[in-house]
Amino acid sequence: MVDEFRAYGLPKWFMYVVGFAKISIAVLLLIGLRYPAVVPGALYVLLGLMIGALVMHVKVRDSLVRSVPALGMIALCVAALVLM
């Protein structure tokens, strides 16, 4: 991941912020199994991260294949939010 963030022109500390956010989102989604009210907030944060990831893939002109995971997560977040 260090190489990816370097290729995107992002500082190393930002990689740790993103990693912390991803872990926090995962924990919140697990908590959401018991307390559903936390799920929408976690999904909005995840959606923001994935939109940011997609923007960075476009910025460095990555292939479409490298953008598919972010696109898939965006689709899943939007679907989950619509179905709530």
C-alpha cells in the first residue's frame, strides 16, 4: 500500500488514516448487527472513501481493472443505503 499511496502522490501518514478509517468502518458494521442505527453512518464514510479511491485511480490513469473493487464497493454502499 505504501507504493500505491506514493504513486497517488499522497503522504504516508494518510495511508494510516485511511487504514484506521477502514478498520473503524468494519467494526461499526459489525456493531450494526446489534445496533442498526450505526450502519448508515458507516456506509456513508465507506462510500466517501471509495469515491476518493476511484478519483485517485482516475487521476493516475490506472486501468479499469484496478478500479473495479472501488466501483463494486460504491455500488454495494449505494444499494445498501437505498434498501434501508
